[in-house]
Amino acid sequence: GSIWSYCMNEELLRLGLARSAPIRGVPPGSHLYWHLHKRLHRAEMKAERKGRGLWKKESLWERASKALKDNLLLRLIGRIFQRTRTD
């Protein structure tokens, strides 16, 4: 809870803004290594389960609007209407 026990890496993982990587500078077999690894992995899995940050899934509305925007026929019709509107 206090500022001294705040882990910025864990918070970034919890928000889904980063991915975990091997911890350097700590011996892999030590208690500290496994404690940190467990906390960081838990934060990353929480973000993945909730679909935050890197794991955000597009909604149905976002997928539909992207499909319509990328449709070649609709873009052509849009250009025709723009030319007739400006003339």
C-alpha cells in the first residue's frame, strides 16, 4: 500500500502495458526470484484474463466499422458522392 512497497513493473503488467521477461540480477534458484516471478506472472495473467492493454479484444462494433471502412466498394461509392457533392 505505501509508496515504498509499490512495484511499477507489476502495475504495468496488471494494466496489460507490458509482458514479463526473465528476471536478471537475481539467481534463478533463489526464494526472491520465485517470489518476484510469481507476482509478475500473476499480474500478467490477470491482465490477460480481463482483456486489458495488449490483450484487448475488439468489440463487435469496432470489427464491423473496420470491415466497412476497409470495403473497397464502399470506398468507391464514397469517392463518387464526394465528387458530386463538391461539383
